[in-house]
Amino acid sequence: MIEEITATELKKKLDEKEDFQFIDVRQPDEFAFAKIEGAKLIPLGSILARMSELDPQKEAVLMCKMGGRSSRAIEALRSAGYEGPLKNLRGGITAWSNEVDPRVPKY
């Protein structure tokens, strides 16, 4: 079972400057086109190789375009033994654009 967070809940965490990790697993060209301030780019294909960049003591919120790749990233991290708290941004950056910030372009 993958825990999810809504775009509105994520906005609240960011606004309140909560201490968490915010990881975007899309490709660099997608990240360059549309991103949420504060997200760190670790493309899905690199997530396991770069697992050491994540702090298991802190919650990590993972995002992609619609929520599919970030779900796969969470499954891969869990399978590799990562024990920190992980949440998936439901609906990805598309939901962020729809619910929080319409200035973020959709693609």
C-alpha cells in the first residue's frame, strides 16, 4: 500500500516550511518545462543508484506527471530495503497545476 498526499496537502507542507524531502522522478526535460519549487530531480531510472541521497529519518514525497512513475519509484525503493517514510503525490504535477497553481504548465 502506497501512502498518498494530495496537491493541496503538499502545498500546506511547503507553505509551513515542513522539513521533508521532495523528489521529482520525471525526466530532466519535463523538469525543465514544469516544476514545483523546492523539488529535487532524481529521475526514476536513477532512483536506486541515488538512494543514498535520501534520508530515511525524514519523510520523502515523490512526484511525477500523473503519479504512476513516482508509485513505481516508491515500490523500487521499498524492494531495495529503503525504510524511511515515503508518500506519493496523487495526480502528480498535473494535479498541482489543477488544484494549486494553474501557472504550472500542463503537458
